[in-house]
Amino acid sequence: MRKKYRHDRKLFAELSDLLRAIYLAFGWKTRLIAPVVGRYLMVTTKLEERRLARGWTLEPECFYEKNRAARELDTVTRAETVREPGKIQWAGGVPTAVGSADG
């Protein structure tokens, strides 16, 4: 990956520091594996850039799945859902008077 950014001095320096820190943290095996992984990442990054330039993405098409209650709400007409200002919209049934024997 450093090779890709060799002309950007700041980013190249940051990548070099990161690579040195990885070498220190993980030891000699990392020095053997890093060039192979770096080349692999370089190739896959180039391929991804080409795909994105052509308009290809991994994002699926957006869709909404509705449960039964949501589908029932869709069947209610707009006129039934309009609320009058200042009035209480009851969830269902008939409201009972406060302090009545029913409720």
C-alpha cells in the first residue's frame, strides 16, 4: 500500500510509521508476510476502484418489509387519519367517563 501513496509524502510517512509499529508488535513473521499481503491489498484496491468507477456497488436494493399491523395501517384512508386540533385521538373503543362504574 505504501507504493500506491509514494507520491504523497505525508501519507507515505504515516503508512511507513504504521508498518514499523506492526513489525514491532508482531515480530519477524510479519516482515515475511507483509509484502505478500501488501501486494494482495494493492491488487484488490485497484479492482475495487475500477468497479466503483463503473458504478458497481455492494449495497443491496432498499426494500421495506411490513408486518401485519403496518399493512393494516396502509388500508386506512387518509380521511380517517386526519386529526382535529385540540381533540384527543382514542386508540380504539369508546372512552369511558372518569369515575364511572365501568372503568
